[in-house]
Amino acid sequence: MSVAGASYSRWDGSQQGFDLDADAILAEINDDVMYHGDVGAALRRIMQQGFSDRDGKRIAGLRELLERLRERRRQEQEDDRERRHGDEIGPPSLSAG
């Protein structure tokens, strides 16, 4: 199955999945709990804001993912408007005269 440039298939073990480091996640949560003292709030923050793993790779939170979706939607709408505008103009006429 293919959707707008993405390809989906049954998992066969050859795909590269998310390589999240449990130690990095727990360290991030631990730091937050030690600072704020609330496990629930720490989990909400990590889900909303994301974190950086031990290699410095940024793992996006829900806020960042939503912002990416909004930007992509805006771009798709803009592209669609441009396509429709081009269709309205149409090809140049070939009048002889």
C-alpha cells in the first residue's frame, strides 16, 4: 500500500524501526522528576516537548509533530491553490490573427 510517497508493508524484520534508548528516556524522566517532583508531569512533558537521546538526536514531541503537520497542510493547501489557479488560466490560445 502506498500513500503520498510513503510505502507500507507487513513487518518482515528488514525495516529500520525506532531506535529509542530506554536509558536515555528514563534519564530524561528522572531529571524532570528530580527537578519538579511529579512523575505524571514529567511523562506529559516528555510526550509534549520531546527529548534528545544519548547521541544528541532529537526525538520530537507531540507539539513539534503537530507543528510539522500544520506546516505540511499549509504547504499542501498552497500548492493546491497554485494548481487550481494554473488550471483556471489554461493553456495559451493559438489564434491566428
